[in-house]
Amino acid sequence: MRSRFTILTAAALLSLIFPWCANGEDGAQISPQSSGAPQCAHGCCFESSTVLEGETLALRGLSTFRYFGFRVYTGALYAPPAAQTRDLVRGETKKKLVLCYHRSLSTDQFQDKSRDVLEDTPGLDLNTLEPFLSAIDRAYVEVNEGDRYALTYTPSSGTLRLLLNDREPALVSIQNPSFAKAYFGIWISEHSVGEDFTAELFGENEAE
């Protein structure tokens, strides 16, 4: 299992540094459920489907991200049932990513480490994306245990939206398909926060 970031030497820094810079992810330990029932991991439960702009999206998988053994968030990825491959989900299709937090995080932690991942992604022109990245940076608010951020993408309008606890209106809406692909890529691209985390979001077995 590889890490995208340098391992820090003191777990005491957990409260100061955003957990994406940590080493390691783990399986979400999904609770056995009957078909159509919510799936749960570490107290975070997710419906088996969601509706986005009139289309039903299916839950693909759950994954829990840890930092020095501490659970940070559990993610759930939704996509159309017909989008069977990673490339289809990453492309111009509706999708929703929900992150359920197991601890408090500050706005600076979201902003700084989101940029860290994007800066480490080959082929991205961050100068071009900067206006959109600044807009979503300003939209973030501090989260507490149990809060959820959701990212949605609607290809017909090329719009990425950020919601807190599914409340409307969205904290921000950005119409730019290139930015949406790059930003979702923090969690679902080949250069995401972690290979195993992403594989589990796609409903695949944990990497060997």
C-alpha cells in the first residue's frame, strides 16, 4: 500500500495537520446488509442509491481513511449503474461523493491538503484551475464529527456542487468540467489520496 505523502513522525500532530498527508487507508468494514438497505461503516451509514437531477445513482463502494490508526472519514461513491468502469465514472457522467467525518477539521486543512494532492497530480495546469480552486476553498466551513460533505457533478451543465449535510443551497456551484474532473480526482483518480482507498470506493477488493 503506497502513500502519496511523507510520513510525519509524531501522531500528536493529528489535530494540526489534515489527515490526507498521512500514510495508509483501510477497508471500510461494511456491515452486511440486505439488498437495497443502507450500508454502514464505523457509524456512518449510506443509502444504497441517491437521485441526482432526476437520475438514480447506485452506491459503488465505501472506504474509510485513517491517519496513524485514527479514523478520519468514510467515503461513499455513487454513479449510474451503467457506468461499470473507472474511466466511465471519472468521465462525463453524473456522480456523487459523500465524505462522513469521524473528527473535526478546519477550513485550512481542507484547502491546504486539497491543493497538495492536485499539485502532485501530473498534467494539471493549476494556474488555469486557480479561479475555481479559490472559489471552492472559500466555500469550505469547519466540520465536526458526524458532518458530511458531498460533491456532485452534472455533465449536462458541467457543474460541480459542494454541499454540507445535503443542505440546499449548495455552498458553491462551479461550472467547469475540467475543474470538476480534477477535483473529484483527489479521491477517484489514479493519483488520489490512496490507491486502496480509491479501489474500495469503486467497489473493488482491497489492493494486495
